[in-house]
Amino acid sequence: MRKQTSPGGLAVITRKEFADHVSGWRMIILMGLVAVTGVASLYVAAQTIRSAVGEAGTIDFVFLRLFTASDGKLPPFISFVSFLGPLVGLALGFDAVSGEHARRTLSRVLAQPIHRDALVNGKFLGGLAAVAAMLSALWLAVGALGLVLIGVPPTADEFVRLAAFLAVTVIYISFWLALSILFSTVFRQAATSALAGIAAWLFFAIFADLLADLAAAALVPAAAGGNPEAIFAQEQIRLWLSRLSPVTLYSEAVSTLLTPSIRALGPVMVEQILGALQGVLPIGQSLLLVWPQVVGLITGTAACFAASYILFMRREIRA
Amino acid sequence: MGSATPVIETSGLVRRYGDLTAVDHLDLTVCQGEIFGLLGPNGAGKTTTILMLLGLTEPTEGRVRIAGLDPSRQPLEVKRITGYLPDNVGFYDEMTGRDNLRYTAALNGIPRPEAERRIAKALQRVGLPETADRKAGTYSHGMRQRLGLADVLVKEPRIIVLDEPTVGLDPEGARDFLELTRELAREGITVLLSSHLLHQVQEICDRVGIFVSGRMVACGRVHDLAEQILADEQFRLLIEIQAPLPGLATELGRLDGVASVEDADGEEGGGRRLRLACSRDVRAEVGLRVQELGGILLHLEQSGRSLDEIYARYFRGKEMDNVA
Ligand SMILES: Nc1ncnc2c1ncn2[C@@H]1O[C@H](COP(=O)(O)OP(=O)(O)OP(=O)(O)O)[C@@H](O)[C@H]1O
Ligand SMILES: [Mg+2]
């Protein structure tokens, strides 16, 4: 008989998933949404920057400010990305496995000589490739638009920071993709899986911070009395709790990358500031500072992925 | 037809779902080039058996060998030589029929030109060449089923497993489908098909296994099964009388050569139609006896031994449960 032992199943499935995403309506809708909000926030940021330049003469890192500045009404670009990013990941993955089940193609595909995990892996990699392609295109478009709006090209340092921003965003969205693939494995109905994804998204985007505040206040009640040590302890707890949320991790990482003047994450004592040098952090130091956040996001992605893998490998494929 | 090389072998195969035993100690051997029919009512465990043969579900106990390979340990090798058509097969609706087949070919690692050749051949064979470039979402059930068979043929399997392949096909479509299956078996492909449509299975299967509640209660060639099960009932007689006659069944049962008498319409049939199992031709005596008892015989029919009757023997009670 034929002796082809290396199954190219993973590559084939990844390619199909990528092609499906790129040519599908979902991608167009999501891109439209991100593009419209992105352009609006960039435009507002450019206005703000112009008036700031008018008052102060020159400002540092003007290109980066395009992504972090806001007029106080419309949130900055990075806030939009941190809010809408999960939606992109969820939309691409919520019916990954349950959809195959509903179309009754699952058993037909798994009756082909491919490893079972090739299907889940291929879905993840295909989605990841689509996200990376979409974000890269958006990134280039936004960069070009920024150039037109403020007329100053980014410096090499700014360019590296923006590239890191792109990479961290891809990782962030791939976390949500992995989470939605997990939900699509757990729930047989695509609608249930989508709902679970949206619930997780709203929880992390809106309520997680509030809950972290509440929990920290409950754990260190002495802080209400104004005791500085207690206040410090409470703030520490709040911070670590809120870091359980991927949204917080991402926001911290991205604002550090795009705001070179951020020198530390978390509460800082007055003595620490007193001795410190004024100025901005070099790019290498910023990257070091966000490394734990990035590792946290990757760990979350891997955990979701491992869970869906285990569930799927043990499942009976009927349909 | 075919040599006696066993291709599908199971021994002591068990699959339990909680308390329910869906497949109970199944021993099965299917040889090369054979068409084997897995027969049984809904919920008998046919699909579960097939899933275990393909490694899509793990057996609770027992052993499976497909061409000497263990589907749990060497799933890829097994799936490379086995084509599976699930019941109610699905396709990617937004892709054309041909693209669906291309995807299958790619998953099987068949190089492009070779794949195109096989796809064209398979589509030709199942009679879909004109519609192949339409979106699969626009296909009728019959066309899907044909596309499913083409999908199986693309990988040029040694073994084909068909789960309820003719359900929902019109009589002509079903005939074509089964004719094609027979042709494939003649080429040396081993075919395992599950069904509850007895006439069809009877026509094309070399051997059948009868499944009830997870147990294979009989297995063999249709003719041999008839010998086995209906050994003392070489003749089966169906009579219909104008009005029920009390005591008629008992009277007829006393006739020499009559093995059993039962109401053809079930328990509450009223006794107008009776079915007799006899070891010799008793038509004349039966007619006479009905007349003696003052009844009017409307209809008397002698039937052969068909799979239907064998099947009915086993499932009469069971199928009524399912209908209710
Ligand atoms: N995942 C499951 N959990 C519990 N019970 C199950 C599961 N899958 C199947 N069963 C039970 O196993 C039995 C056999 O099911 P199976 O699908 O093999 O029947 P079948 O012979 O293919 O029937 P049909 O003709 O309706 O397709 C049924 O009683 C079914 O309810
Ligand atoms: Mg079935």
C-alpha cells in the first residue's frame, strides 16, 4: 500500500480556514468596525496633538501619541483595540468545532487520515493567520493615515514600538480566539458558544476591574482609615487581581509600549520617584517591563488551547 | 467472490454508555470483496459499531482489527484505507461539490493532478459530473448522498463503510446506488453497510448480521439464515376470512404440519387475518377446515422465506415499541 506517513492535514486545514476567514463576511464586518472607530480616534488624536504642538512648540514621540492621545470624549486608538480585539477573536472562533458538528462534516473530515488534533490546531492557526493578516493591513493603513494627518514620519524607536504593539495585539486576539474555540468545543450550539464568549468579553472588559476594586477593599478593610501601608497593600492586591484579566494585561503592555514615559507598572513610592532620573525609558527597557504581561497572555492562550484539545480528543464523533 | 482474507475483524467488542450497552460482545468477520449488511432497528447499535471500527469512538472492551490494524492505535493507517459515508452526510455548503472533493483529496495527501483525475472519475461514476461545479448547499438529498459516495471513492479505499446509505433516496436512486456498491465489491473492495431497509440489503449483501439491542442475534448468508431460523417452516401461509371465527386458530394449529398460527395484525387484530407456519403444503386442508367451521375464505397466500420474515421474527415486538 501507499506509505505516506507524514500527514499534511494540519497545513491543509490551516489553509482552508484562512481562506474561509479572509473571503468571508465576518472578516469584512469586523475590519469595517475596527477601521471606522480607528480612523475616528486617529483623527481626534491628530487634532489634539496639533493644538498641543501649537501651545508647546514641539513634543516627543508625536507619532506614538496618535495612538494614545484623546480629546477626553472619544477614547484613544489603543482603547478601541483593547475593547474590540476580543470581538474579532470571538467572531472567528465561536463556531469552529460546533459549526463542523452542525454541518455534519465533522465525521467525514475525521474519517480522513489526519490526526484529530490537526483539526483544532488548523482552526487555531488559520484564525491566527487571518488575524495577523488583518491587523498588519490595518496597521499599515493606520500608519499611512497617521503620516498624512501629522506629517511627521515615525522615528526608528517609534517604529519598533509600533511593531511590538502589533505583535502584542496579535497575541491578545489569539487568546480570545483560543477561548472561543474552547467554547465551541464545550458547547454543541454555536449560539451558546457565542453567548459564552460575549459574556467573558463583557466581564473582562467592564466588570473585572470593578470586582478587583471591591475584592481588594474587602480583603484590606484597614485602608479606609488612611493607613498608608494598608493603602499600599490594598493597591497591590487590586493590581494583582485585575491582572487576572487579559484585558488588563493587554492594556498595561500596550500603554507601556506606546508611552515611553511610563517607567513602572503598579504603585510607586515617593522615595522611588525622588531619586529617579527624569525622562523616558529606552525601547529595550519598555519591552522588558511588558514581558510578564505578554507571557501571561501567552499562558492564557495555551491553557485554553490545551483544554479544548483534551476535550476534543476524548469526544465521540457522531455526526 | 473474493478470497477468504478477513479484512474487518472484531472480537468481544463492547461499548457502554453509562448503564446502556449499545454494543454487546460483538464478534464479526468480514472478508475481502464481501458486502456485509448490518441490519437492525433504530437504536440497535449499528452506528456505534461503525464508529468503533473507524476509531471515531473508543470501545469499552474488546478488539477491532481493520486489515490487521488497530483503529485506536494506528488510526491514520486505518483511515487511509477506509472510506466512510456517515448517515446524513454533510458538506461545506459554500463550496462547490468538486471543491469539497478537492479538500478531501488534499487531506489524504493526494497530489493535485492525481486528485483531479480521481475526482473526475468518481464524479462520473456516481453520475454527478454536470452538477459538480454548483455550490454543495444547492444539492438535493440524493445528490448529497452521491457526492458522499464520490467523496469516499476519491481516496480509492480498500474498505468502504456506508451508514444507512439509501435512506431518503427514491427507489431508482437507491437501486443505482446499490448497483454501484455491488460493482465496487466486484473490484475487490470490502463493503460494510448498515440499514433497516431489508429488501435492498437482501438483494446486494453476501452476508448479513442481525442486530437487536446491541447484540448480533444472527449472522450468515440470507439463504442460510432462512434455513436456520425458519427450519421447520418451509411454507408460510397468510389467510384472510370474512369475519373472525372463534377457535379457528386453535383448530388450524391442530392440523398436521402446522407449526404455529398467529394473528397477522398483532395482538388485537381480531382474528380476520392469520399467519401460519407449516412444514408442508396445507392449503387444501386449511381451506376445507375454514369452511367446516362456517367461515368464508377471502384470501389465501403462500409466501417464500424472505429476509423480511427473518427480520420480523426478531423485531416484531421491538419495532412496535419504536413506532409508539
Ligand atoms: N453519546 C451517547 N450517550 C448515550 N447513549 C448513546 C450515545 N450514543 C448512542 N447512544 C445509544 O446507543 C444505542 C445505539 O445507538 P446507535 O446510534 O448505534 O443505533 P443505530 O443502530 O445506528 O440506530 P439508527 O438506525 O437509528 O441509526 C442507542 O440506544 C442510543 O440511544
Ligand atoms: Mg445509525
